[in-house]
Amino acid sequence: MSIPASIEFLAKAGRAAPSADNSQPWRMSWDPQNARLLLSSTSRSSFPAGHPACLISVGSVAENIIQAAASSGLDLNMRQVAKLGNVHYEFRIPQADRAPTVLSDHPLFLRHTNRLRFASNPVEESILAGLNADRQGGARLVRIHRREEIVAVADCVREASEIRFQTRENHEWFHASLRFDPVAVARGDGLDVATLGLPPGGAAMLRALSNWRRMAFANRFGAYVVFARVEAAPIARAPAILAIVAPSTREATLDAGRLMQRVWIEINSTGLAVQPFYVVSELLHRLETGRLLSGSEARAQNVRNVLSTTLALRGETVHMFLRIGWPICEPHRSRRIPLEEIVSLDSSYQKGMNG
């Protein structure tokens, strides 16, 4: 059975969403009446299935699908569903009179990550105040533009990065996502090193340190301190930062992904550049789940306390920081996996047909 035109249209829109390390940990299944947007158990994600980073990715895909449907006048009736501990989205297959056309100039297709240096020009407060994307379910947007607040966030990024660079699991997750050669890049998933904006020799250094034993040896001489300062520097120089905050439940994390994507699309539409920072969110998740590097508990707790005060958190956590500013250069963009690896006929329906 061929993929309905409306499902193909929506899947192409969903595929344009960002994901943790470009892992695209989602899939879409369909039968003649309904479709489901699910976390994938077969993706090559560096994060384990069900990790908040993966849920955020699925939420951002849902936002793209909703925006694409609205732009084409398709009625989805999308809803968030929780079954047996799994949270996903279900929606009715639109019965379009004609095959919708993917509009490459729709703002959702223009959204992108920019890890390069930004101009020093300030971001006008009128732009920040004028953002329409403010809330989604349990998630909300926090605008950070005062210098003392930016410095506080940068310090938290540096602390979280120091701990991450000393954590073997995080190290191995990140390096598993890297794609160095054209064959690996052509698969369409993972982090193409060309998108990282590395200085000359940066890719070779990443290769050399991909082995944890080498990284652990370098850390004896303070490598984690140097790398953390490098990672935090763009945040410290940022004209403005946006934070996506929400409770840490699975439902609220999906809401955070939807809100993040809506904000990101809107920001890019103004001409501003965006770079996501997840390192602090990962630290807070490890603190909450008791999976921190031994001896780092007090530092992680301090990060949480600083952010609780700076962002006026109310039983919430930070799901993402977005560094924003005026771009200087056009970044290299990530590829996406083929559509046939994303969309499939629902297995239970197919089994019924074959039975």
C-alpha cells in the first residue's frame, strides 16, 4: 500500500525538525484512518530511548507537522496519548482533495542551527518582547537579556560542561554521533563535523580524543576545564538567550519540544541565528535521576539553585537554552535520513491484511 500523499507531506515537514545530535529518533506509522508519531526504538540515537532529549525531538516534529497542516488547510485533530508508560501523538489522516505540496519557503524549512560566531550587535528588546511563542501546555519561554543573567547562565554552562567532559557515558554518546567521512555523512543522521564550525585541526582533535582512555588521560592535565571554557564562551558573548522551561514529566517534555520549535522558527524568521545548548539540561536530568559523575553532586545542585533564582523556576527544569544573535556567516546544514526509513504502514494493520 502506497503512502498517502497527505502523510508523505506531513512526514517531510516533520523531518525538517531538529533532534538531539541529529539522531532523528522518531518514526511515523499509519493505517487508512489514523497516523502515529512515535519515539523510535531502532534509530541510531546516541541517547537512550525515552531520554528527555529524544522526547524534545519528537515534540519538535509534532510542532512542524501541526504548522504544515495548518498552512495547507488540513484538519489533523492531533492529540498527545499516553499508553503503557509511552507518550506519543496520534492524529487523523487528512482526506485532502488534492495532494498537498511541501512549500520549501515555509518558515519551518528555513529553521536551522548556527554554531558560528554571531555579530556583537544587541538583539532589540522589541523582538524578544514581540515573540508570539510564549507557552505550550506545561512549557514556557524565559527571555534572558540582562548582562548579569547571561553571565550566570554562561557560568552554569561551563560547570555543566566540565562535568560532562569528565563523564564517560556522555563522552561516548557524543562521539558516537559524529560523522567525519562523506559515506557516513550521506546516511543523513548524526553530527556532520562540518556543521560544528571547528577551527583548523579541530576535526583531527575530535578523532584523536574519541577514545575515552585518551580523553581521561588528557583530563588529568585539565583538558575538561579548557574545553568547558570554549563551550561556554559563545553563551557568555551572546546578545540574548532564551530558555525553554517546564516540569520534567514526559508530557511536559514533549510540550517543551513543541514550544522550542515554535520559538526557533519564529526567531529564524526575523533573521536572527539560533544555537541550542543542551548540556545544562543533561546535567539537571542526571541530578534528578541520580546518575551524576561521583563527586559532582554539590556542583550540580549549585547549578540548579542558580538557575532556579535566575529564571524564577516553579517546580520546573530547563529543557533547552537557545543562544540567539545576528549571524555573520551562513552555516553548513545537517542532512536528514530518507523518508522511507521514517514512515511505514502500521504493523498491526499490515498483519491483519496479511492474515
